Amino acid sequence: MQRRDMQRRDFFKAAGAGAAVAAATPLMSTSTSHAAPAPLRALPMGADHYRALVPELFAPSPAPPEHSEAIVIGSGFGASATALRLAQSGTQVTILERGLRWPHDPQREIHTSDMLADGRGVFRRTSFTNLTGLPVACDYFSGVLDATDYEHISVWRGAAVGGGSIIFTGVMIAPERRFFDAVFGNSLDYDEMASTWYPKVRQMLRLSPLPEDIYQTPNFGHSRRWDQDARRAGFDPQRIDGIWNWDVVRSELDGRTRASATVGDSNMGNSNGAKFDLTQNYIPAAEATGRATVCYGHQVLAISRERDGRYVVDVESTDPTGGVLARKTLTCDRLFLGAGSIGTSELLVRAQATGALPNLNEHVGKGWGTNGDAGMVRSFGFSDGTAQASPSASRIVDESGMPLSLENWYVPGLPVNIGMLGTLGMTLDSQRADFAYDGGSDRVVLNWPKNGNDATVEALRAVQNKMAFAGTTLPSALPFAKDVNSSFTAHPLGGAVLGKATDGYGRVKGYDGLYVMDGAAIPGSTGTVNPSLTITALAERNIAQIIKSGR
């Protein structure tokens, strides 16, 4: 009883000390009961401003050839693995990426921050509501994060050479066998993935957990506090693999490199290359073969097929401000879709609805899910450090209800450490949605139900409350922020599911030479883990078989 009384006194002492800070920080708010706050607004900047900051963005893209042996649409995890292996096999590959090619620099601010994102952060929008819950006014520019708003959910995805690897938090882990099998059933063999393809990607991307010397620094005080609270709640936090270059992180801590990962940069890029993104491995390796060309600023509008069997790709090339430079029609012998769950699904659904690819089957556009994503926050979890570093240290798994995992997270968009503890939650959910073509607006829409995340929120809230009580923290920063925010997903999956819209290796049913090589092939979930490792490993598996079989 004495220990519980001490915890209660500490809890209320922390609550009193932090109330003013919580009131000033509407983190992750999704409330609609009050008038929306006015957007934070920076001075509007023109193209010359961004040219001065990052002149490399304005370098002309290589021109794609009129005809290619293979075109890969996109440059994210699945697309980059596909392009590399095709190029190594002797195929001439054209990679079409709608976003820009961003450099790294140890001292320059290449990317913007979450809190007051300028045009470098968001892809062609004039406002953006980030995880602080604050709307931010920004310049219309080709930033790295695309937030696509549907009626009941916002979907976040990459828009840059390197795709989602530029904007994710770097966690790359495989699901437990039981969760993997619950998702994939007989369509994908866990033993094969675990023995061959997951290790192949881990080696390629140099995955490793947070080193102990970095974990013990002040900037990771929030990680140590999170682990402590998890243990008090009866959980056993385990270290998780990340894609971070720990030597660069150390150089930040030593003051030799401009701070990025150690001050909570991640969602809008890491300027100094601390995150070992795809522009540092798969993509340059593909280019080094001499058989892969990355064409950035090239948005694919539509796909179709000619009578002679060649695929037709309608492309719009743009400048960094979104201005159209040219419209082109390209052809290829084989077409590999790697534009992500949203991009790939949109292209296929549009092609089916308009008759451009009429032989696509009834499973196209089906089986989409959010990976059970939600952001979570607790208040008054005071810890060391003036800032929270972004690499995740650990995770816990809970199967007392809906199976789920919680990952130690930083608080995106919060420039200083004020005692808030962030968590990324993922459930083994079963809610799925379909894409449909709206002919009146010429748009592909996502029919996600209004209450589609209710079961996820309920399951995550139960564990969040358990950790909050055990750690003498508050679940959320009420009345300004919710404990669980499921109004968005950064892990869109499905729309062209393996074994349904495609065969067991991503070959699209009804069309030879057309393939799905990204998260669209995954049925809405990767089993309570971040999808990037599974997406890449599945692409490695599938492209190996496609190359081996010659089709």
C-alpha cells in the first residue's frame, strides 16, 4: 500500500506541474467539438527560396526512353528491390517516381521539421494537420510526405525517390509466426520468408537494434521511461531492429553533425542521412549496374495495353512546384507496379473501370486496410533530455484481447521534451475496405467506414490505460488531445492482394507481364508490425521467381 500511495502522490504532483504545458500542446487532437484552430502560418516562400536551400531539387530529371524493357512505377521498398534485381539480371529498367530526389548533407537543413513544415515537408498541399493536431499552412511544393484525405481517414505515404523510406520511423521487424499465418494463410509460407527473404533484406539494409550506449543518452530518456512503465505494467519490452546509421546518430550526439534523428526528425526526412533510406542502398546499387534510370518528377496518370502486348504508361513530368513540364506516352514490355498500396490500387482500379485493362478480375481494389495503426500519447511521463530522439527502442506484444503491439515512439511535431510519451500501436484487425472509381469526378475513392477503427481504438486504449496507471502518467493530454488517434494511417496495405488479384508471386491475373510488387499485395495487415520489412522481403521473393521463370 505504501508504494501505491507514493505513486499516486507522484502522479498528482506531475499532473499539477505539467498542466500548463499540456494545455499549450494539443497533441494528436482529433476532436471536432470545438472550432478548428487557425493554421500556423509561415511567410509564403517562392521557388527561389527552396532553390537556395536545396538547389539539387531543381536539377533536371533524366528523360525516360520512349520504350523500355521494363518500367517500375515508384521507388519505395518493393519498387527499389524489384528494380535492383531486374537490373542485375540484365534488364534495362526505367524507374518512374513522382517525387523529387533529395540529397543528404551533414550540416545543411535539407528537410523541414514536423512542427512548422514548409513546402519541403508536404507534397503539393497548402495546409496539413500533423500529429500535433495543429493545422499548418505551407507552400504548394513537392515535399516528401503525401497526405491523401478520404472521407473517413487520411493516408500518409512517401513522395520522393526512396518512397516511404524517407518518411518512416525506421522500424523494420518481422511478425510472429502466428500473426503472419493469421494474415496470409496458405498464400505465403512463413518458413520461406524467415529463412531466406527476411534475412536477405536485413543484410541489405544493415538492420540492427538501438545500441546500448545511445539508449543511455539523455535524448533517449523517453525510451527508458517508456520501457520502465511497460515493465511496471507487467510487459517485457524487447529491442527492435531499425534502419538507422548509428554512427551518424553518434555524430549528432557529439555535435559533429547537425541534429536530426536525436531531436525528433523522421516523418519529413533526415537531412544528414541518419536514416539508412533506400537512396543509400537499393537505388544506387541499381544505378551502378548501368541498366537502371531513375526519372523523378514523373507522375504516372494511367496505364493500358496495346494489341501487340506492350504496356502503355501515360506520364506527366513536373517541376518542383508542381508545374507541368510535359506529358508523355511511354511503352514497355513488362510493367511493375510499385507505387504503394494507394498508387498501385488507383492505377489498376482506374484501368479496369475505364476499360483500359478490362481483364482484371473482381479482386482488384479489394482487401485494403490500415495495418491497425494508431498514434498514442501519455502525459507527465517526465524523463531526461531536452528533446526526444526519433529512433524507436523497443516494443511490447499483448494478446489479452485483439492481438496488438505497442512501440516506443517519440512525439512527432513536439520540438521539446515536456513529459509526453508517444506510442505507435498496431492491431491484428480485420476491418477492410474497397477502392471504387467515381466517373463523375474521375477519381478513385476509398470506401473506409466512419467507425472502421473503433475496435482498434478500444483494444489499444485498454493497454494504454494499463501502462498509464502503472507509470503514474495520464492517458492523453485531455481535453486537448486524445489518448488514441486513428484518424490516419502511415501503413496502407492491400488493393491488389496476393493470391487474389495476382497469383502467388505478384503476377496480375488476366495480364502477362504486369506485376504488383508493393504493399498493395498485402491483405491489409502485416501482423502487428510495421510493414516495410515484409513488403521488401515479399518483393525480393517474387522478383527472384519472376526472373527465374522468365515471366
